[in-house]
Amino acid sequence: CPRPGRGGSNVVPVANCPELFDPALTLLGLEQEKWLYEGLAASRTRWNVIAQQTVMAQVDRTPGEGQSFWTDGWDGYPAARERLLGFLSERRIANPVVLGGDVHQFNVADLKRDFDDPGSSVVASEFVGTSITSQGWPQDTLNRFLPDNPHMKLMESRYRGYARVEVTAKEMRVELRAMETVKVRDAACSTLATFVVEDGKPGPQPA
């Protein structure tokens, strides 16, 4: 549902775009979806990390009443996302953790089969790394999104940086590393926040 004269990335109100929920829409393509499901089903590892290009968690971008979604990520393919999260849940895939990027901010989220139901169980954990130098949305804008997206544990756009991950049999520990500035070569870098995913307990928790 692109706005007139605009292709690619769009934020569209749900009420104006029933096509958004067409189950035929797929971000990965059916062949790659099948490949992913087969790989996950065959996995016997303790941790299953899905590295992909963007944000998987739902992010409602209309504060208050109504919903709008950015259609250039998984929010543009909600039926495909529900299939994947449903597969992770029904097949009891061990410790699924999704890594993403693209949006120039740090995100940490619970991935749920139904993001609009506060009682829906958490299926997987998501960590989104920020950009290296590209600037992000104003933090005030993200703060306005948070009340309508309680599954988002963190949305932070003020810093550039990376994530540092340590995995053991008991937990995955993720440190979000933030640069003081990207305009000075030897600028200081510090840990903005640390989250832990415990073995057998989906959902990131502050450390």
C-alpha cells in the first residue's frame, strides 16, 4: 500500500491497507521459508540463532488509537511472520534468538505469536543492532511508540555501535555497545545495556 508516488519503504495505517494481511505475501519467498523450516526442524543444537536483515517484532507506529506499520520489514508480512513464530512454538525449537538490523537503532524484544494480546506467550527473543554511522529516528519519537508496543524491551536510537554476545550452555548474554561519538576515531565505547536469555526461557531479561 505505497503512498502515491512513493515506492519501497512506507508507513501505512492498518485501516487503509487490508492487503497487508494477505497470507500469500512472504518476505523470504516460499522456497527460502521451506529451507528455513527444514533447517530448524533438523537442528539438535541448544541455541538456534536466526540472523536476518531487519526487525521481526511488530512495531505499531501510531501512538494511541489505531495502528500503522512500516511495510519494508516483517510488519509488511504479518502472515508470514505468524507462520514462522507459530512453527517455532509448535515444533518447540530450542532457544530461538533472532538477530536483525537495518533500522539504525538498538531494539530488544519479546517475539510473540500475537503481539496485540498481552497474554500471548513469548516464542523467541530478538536483538537488533544499530548502524555503524547512519543516524536514526529521534529518540522522542521512539519513546512515543513504546506504550503501544509493550513487547519492546528497549528502543534506542541515540547511539551508534554494535552488540557483543557470549553464549554458554546456560544463557546468552548480549551487551549493547555504544560509541560516545562516531566523529572521533578514538572515541570511548561503553555498554549501554545488557540482556540475558536463559536456556529454556524465551524472552530477553535485563542483566
